[in-house]
Amino acid sequence: MNFFKKLYLNNLFFYALGCIIVLFVCAFIFPALFNATWLVVLGLMTFLGIDILLLFIAKNGIDATRITPEKLSNGDENQIRITVENQYSFPIGIRIIDEIPFQFQVRNFEINRNLKASSEDTIEYHLRPTERGEYSFGNLNIYVASPLRLVSRRYTFGKDQIVPTYPSYIQLRKYDLLAFSHNLMQYGVKKIRRIGHTMEFEQIKEYVAGDDIRTLNWKATAKKNALMVNQFQDEKSQSVYMIIDKGRVMKMPFNGLSLLDYAINATLVLSNVILKKQDKAGMFSFSKKVENRVVAEKRSSQMQKILESLYNIKTDFFESDFSRLYVDIKKNINQRSLIILYTNFETLDGLHRQLPYLKGIAKNHLLVVVFFNNTELNAIIHKKADNIQEVYDKVIAEKFAFEKRLIVSELKKYGIYSVLTQPENLTLDTINKYIEIKARGIL
């Protein structure tokens, strides 16, 4: 019974069988074809037997392994490799059907290859997850055909394999040394001259245009007969909290990834940059209540804590309670800190409902509100209108885009910094803002 479960008839066999049926029909008209047709049948059965013998005479004709990363990176292309070793003494054709996780909704996955005798090959394909969580791979099914191609033998490898999907650690590696690179402009990050303003003295140097005249060292100036200034080290070990709104406004998807997951990926990368800059990184999320808290610290284990907290963020996308956020910050964050809030406002009225709480947070902390441009609306705005309906759509889209700019102005009026960005540029824009704040010594 196990033999028949592994045996599959290929299309070539059915094509040959169809030709035989046609020959039998023609034999009614031309009787001389009758005996010749039976010879064809005999030949087909003989080749079928030889094909089956070639494939099943070896107990293990091939060996295969699926190689996956320890964890998948959310929102990125992840490489999956399959190694296949041909242990037959003749060339074979293989058809690979991998049972990939149901989250990808791929129902036509198939890879075809030819392998030489006693050879090995590595096949690669990529998967882009758009949700955090566990992804379960099923069996790796490989159908092997001999040069006759009449039948195939199925081999099954790699039983159920569970791989977790974490926030984008691929982005984390990409931008690992971003804050210290001498080629920041190629990544789109602002190149800012950093001058500290704390009392930790670094050196005395000659004055150049742009230096703070308040740091002039008059004694050194008299000795050198040239303007000299004191330079101080940049202030370090400041607390930076990243707050992720996991309410209804963060459910909107772009390129298959929700705004919430864009914010989670950006938080992971920015946390790494903050720690590399010798500051203290912390984070938490909120909706109906505040959860997934990581207190701002500068320990070696901090990145792992943040990574696990980001991975475990779950939400029902309820309406967010900003009043509870305000109370929690007032109660638990006593030291003046930089607070980067990932949320989204579509209208000015939506901002005004939460503005009293944002103003309250900004009284004691440096608040940066990060929200998103609707890229779908931008496409409508820049598209030429060909009819009345499209004109209406374009006007409404421009109204929403204008409201986004009004929100930036409204926040600025109350001393609240903002970052209005497209989802795909979120990571770079938040790193830009953090580096700018550090360079200007605003905190």
C-alpha cells in the first residue's frame, strides 16, 4: 500500500494512452492497425515497468533538506533554501512542492529542476511575512522522474517546522552602524555637525564659523592671538522612550504591512541607534491600557528585552485612550525624557480630541509625534482627472493632505515636534529626527 502512495503517473503516460485509444479507433477503419496498436500497448507497459523499477529499486534515491532562518524578519524578503542530493546513477527531473505556512496564502507553489547523476543542487526562494507570530512549515514534497518521465516517485522530507516571525531584524542589521557612518547621505540620513553643550570638557580648538560664541576661551585666545573656543562632549545617557499606539488608527495597511508593524520595525532599529549613541532606550505600547513596558536603560541585554516586547505586541485595534497614556507617563517617567509617539491623525478634529493630553506630556518631556502620509491619497492627487468623479476624488484627497500639514502646524504651535512621513520612509525619518535633536541639544 505504501508503494502505491508514492507512485504517481505523469502526463506523458496519459498522452501515450490517449494516442493508443486513437489508434484503436482507427483500427476499426483500418484493421491492419489492430495488431500494431497492441504492440504499442505492450511497448508502453514495458517502458512503464522499467520506469517504475528504475525509481523504486533504490530505497533512498534522493536526500533533501529545507533550511530556514532561526526567525523570519517581518516585512522583509527572507531566504529559504532547499538542498537536494541525487543518489541515483542516472539524471532525474524533480518537482518540489513545499508546504509553506498558510499565512502566505500561496496555493500554486512549485519548483522544477533537473539533476545530473550523483549530483547536488541548492534551490532558493523568498518569503515576505506581513504579520508577527509563529509560522508553521509542513512537509517538503519532492516528485522524482527518471529520463523516461512516465511515472514519478514521491519523497517526503522535513516534518512540521515552526519558525517565529520577529520585527524586522534585517533592517536592524542594515542600519546597525548608521549613526556612526561617514556615508550617511547615501542612506538618506542628515549629516549633522555634532557639538555638545554639557559641562564635560573635551578640548580647546580654534574658532570656526558656526561655533557658539558663548564658549569662547579668553585666556587661550590671548595666548594664541586667535579666537579659541571650548568644545564639550555631547550629553549622553539621556532617556528615550518610544511609544506605540496600537489602536484603531494603526490598522491601516500599506504594501501588506499595517502601520502598527511599520512602527514596531522602526522602534527596533531606532532602539539600536539610541543604545549605540550611549543613551537609554525604552518603549511601551498602549490602546485601552499601557502594556509591553521596557524601562529605559543602557544594559547589554536591553535590545533583547525590546525585541521580545515588540514581538509580543498584540492588539484588537480598539480606540486608544490618550488620557490613560498621559497619566501613566506622569506617574512612571519622572526624569525629563525624549518621547517618540507613533500614532496617526487623519483630521484636525482627531488631533484636537487628543491635544490636551499631548500638551500635558510636552510640559515635562520633549515630545515627538510621528504620524503618516496616506500614500494612496498622494497617488490620487498626482493623477490626472479625466471625469467629474475623479475631480471630486482629487479635491477630497487634497483636502486630507492639507489637513495633515495643518496638524504639523498645530503641534508646532504648542512646542510639540512632529514627523510626517510615508510608511516606507518611517525608519529613516525617525532616525533623522533623533539625530537632529541630539545634535541641537534640545533635550
